[in-house]
Amino acid sequence: MKHSTILELYYGNLKPDDMDMIEKEEYQKHGNSLIGKAGQLRERLPEELKEEFDLLCEEEMKSDEILHRDGFVKGFQIGLRLAAEALLQGGELS
């Protein structure tokens, strides 16, 4: 049996970073600012701290990816539960 997209999303098998997502202008603006400021800070660091700074930035990026992915999946799960409850109650909102 072919798995549906809904089930794949619900169980976390289809991740938002696997899809083409349109980035908002506000996010791009702040992301570019963050990258610029991190680069400026890195240039001011002594050479022996640059590698440690790079590792810190990589860990933060990985953490961000996990947070966004899990937030997306949890939001989808909640939305699906709300839709199911509404359908089971005959579509009436109380």
C-alpha cells in the first residue's frame, strides 16, 4: 500500500527541509544580517578561536534545523487532530 503524504507528515517521515519552502523576506533579511555579523565577529577573533567559533556556528545551525523540523511536524499533527475532531463533531464549532 502506498503511503499518503498526510501519514508521512504526521509520523515525521516527510520533513519540511525535504520540500521547497518559500522563504519570507523578513527571514532573509535577518538571516543575512546574522551571517554578516557572525562573519565580522569571526574576523576579529584570534586565529586559535576561529575554529571553535565555526564549530559553535555549525552546532547552532543543526539545532535550528531540528527545532524547525520538529515544530513543523508538531504543528501538522495538532492541525490534523483539530481537523479530525471537527469532522467527528459534524463540523460544528462550539
